[in-house]
Amino acid sequence: MCRKLTRQQWYNQRITCIGHFYAEQGVRYTKPEIVQGLAPAMTIDDFMSVVPHWADNNKRAAFMELVKNWVGENPDFKAVSDRNKANRGNQGTHTAGSSSTDRYRERLVHIKMEQAAFF
């Protein structure tokens, strides 16, 4: 659980840094815009200009390593990231339990078409 939480914090910190950097430039990007990649790409220097308070003083090196992951300079991280992006696809996620309303409606349409064809 700690490992998952740490990854989520890194992910959120990236979004926060991008938002702060562009806010200093006078441009506002929302979290959904940043996640969708609508904000222009940032360099290591851009990220290092908005170092979060937790990375001040003795943790700047750790933040620099995190930034290298974000900009694609770490080949191992980039390989895993690219693989995971390909695996996610764009077809939505698997649901457990109840069907979504969209799937339920699709199923009803197919059932009605089959019944109409049968009679």
C-alpha cells in the first residue's frame, strides 16, 4: 500500500509542478488538461524552477531523479511507462460488479434487435 501511495504522490507532484510553473508564466492549466497532455512539455530546468518545499535543501537530488523520470531521461522508467501506456489502451477499464449504464443500454438494444429478428 505504501508503494502505491508513493507512486500516486509522485504523480500528483508532477501535476502540481506543471500547474505552478505555468501559473508563474501567467497561464492556467487544470489537472484534467495536464493529465491529457494539453500543457506544453517541460524540461528539467523548468521543473527545477518550481521545486516543492519538501525537496528544499538536502532532498533536491531525490527530486532531480524524479524529474528525470518525468522527462524521459531514465530509460528503465521510460520502458515501463511506455509498456503501461500501451496496455491501458483507450477502451475503458474492466468493471467488476454491476454493468455501467452504457453497457446496459447496449445490451438492451442487442436483445431487442434479436427479439425483432426472431418474431
